[in-house]
Amino acid sequence: MSSLDSIAREASRLLRESKYAVVFTGSGISAEAGIPTFRGKDGLWNKYRPEELATPAAFATNPLRVWKWYAWRIGLVLRAQPTIAHRAIAELEEMGIVKAVVTQNVDGLHQRAGSKNVIELHGSIMRARCTECGYKWQIERQQSDEELPLRCPKCNALARPDVVWFGEPLPSDALYAAYREFSKADLVVIVGTSGVVEPAGSMPLITLRNGGKLINVNLERNRYSGIATISYHGKSSEFFKKLMSLMR
Ligand code: NAD
């Protein structure tokens, strides 16, 4: 039996026995949809430095440059389709096994795959927010350079992407909702995250401290590899394809 076979079998047993399973995802789950991760091989930050683009200081210095980078990423997200992993997670929720998805991602692919209870810790790239009046609106299409930087349709002040940048606090409603889910959970399935961005990265430890278990699916070893009951180091699509053949 290959290691993927035995890992998936054990994961399916843990999922079936769980009373309250929560999924925790990062950018790795969307890598196979063509949306680059920040770290790891082919990460966005190998080409761009985060402090030049995803910080309040970068936006204050050069909002147009930051908006151009976001417009490029919005284009990637609009062209992307949910992966096998996103769809499997939605199906596990439909089956009543997964109760919530807590994601660090800003791409909305979980919702497009059909997940209902999704908590976005870092906001959404498909939403803009006015820097003056706080008005928020959905972004429906990729903007041309001439339309940037976006301005508020209500008060015409400068708008920004409604995402959490480095050094900014998480939205309190998402933060509390996530703490609630991890406190209730007896199993967390972690998918495609290095786990280094805080406070998100430490949240699965709440479940662990309460006596719950972790399943860790990530291309390379990460901070959960030593503490998870099961770790699969490979592509999330491979893992979920095998897992779902055992769950259906
Ligand atoms: P990260 O870049 O730190 O880690 C991603 C992890 O995914 C890496 O360890 C990598 O080995 C793994 N990975 C890559 N391809 C994979 C695959 N096919 N299957 C399984 N694992 C794979 O990302 P992070 O932990 O999410 O933290 C960075 C921050 O970046 C987050 O706050 C998030 O908001 C933001 N981000 C989001 C998106 C998105 O929404 N799609 C994209 C880039 C960055």
C-alpha cells in the first residue's frame, strides 16, 4: 500500500469519527488553480518583496503601484476555477462532516466551490473599501490601468483592497468566529499553508490544546508536520482525490 493510500485511509477514519471537523486553508490550496502562493516554490514573494506591496506604508507611498499589483491578481482569480481540493471540502460540508472553513485566502474559491460556512480571516481581493468613509463594494472585473487607483463611489476618496495587510489587525468578527470554530473542533484539516502568518497560523493549536487532532496536507514540511496526527507532504489535489474515493 502506498503511503498516500494509508494516509488517506487514516484521514477518512478520523473524519468519519470526528464530531466537529474544521478545515483551515492557505494559499497552497489555490496554487493548482494558477494563483501563486507567497512562500514556497514559485511564491509571489520570490519576484516581489511583500513590504513593497502588501503593507499600509507601501499603499501610502504608492497606491497606484499597489492597485496595479492587485488588479493583476484579481485577473488571475477571475480566470481561476476551484480545484479538486476546494470542491472536496465543499462536499464534506454537504455531507455534514466539515462544519466550517477558516481560510487565510482572499480569492473566494471556497465559496465558488460551494462551501457555505466560510470565515475569511484576511478579507477578500474581490472587495474594495473606502479609506475615508469605510464604504465597501464588490469588484466584478479586472480594472485597466487607467481606472486605477479605485475611488469611492460615495465620497470619491481613495479606496483600497479590502484585505488584511502585514502589520494590520484581523477583522474582529472573523477573528472571533474563527476562535469559536477552533474551540468547538475536535479535528482540523490544514491544507496548503506554511502556518507562519500570525495570528492565523496558531489558531489550529487551540483545537490541539483542547485534545483535538490535526490532519496536515502541504507540499513541503511546515510548522504542523511534527504535531499533526497525519501529515501528507504532496499536492492537495492528490490527497483529496484519494480521500474522496474513500468517503463517498
Ligand atoms: P504561504 O505562501 O506562506 O504557504 C503556502 C504553502 O502551500 C507552502 O508551504 C507550500 O509548500 C504549500 N503548497 C503549494 N502548493 C501546494 C499544493 N498544490 N498543495 C498543497 N500545498 C501546497 O501561504 P499562507 O500560509 O496562505 O500565508 C500567506 C498569506 O498569503 C495568507 O495570509 C494569505 O492571505 C495570502 N495569500 C493568499 C492567496 C490566495 O488567496 N489565493 C495567494 C497568495 C497569498
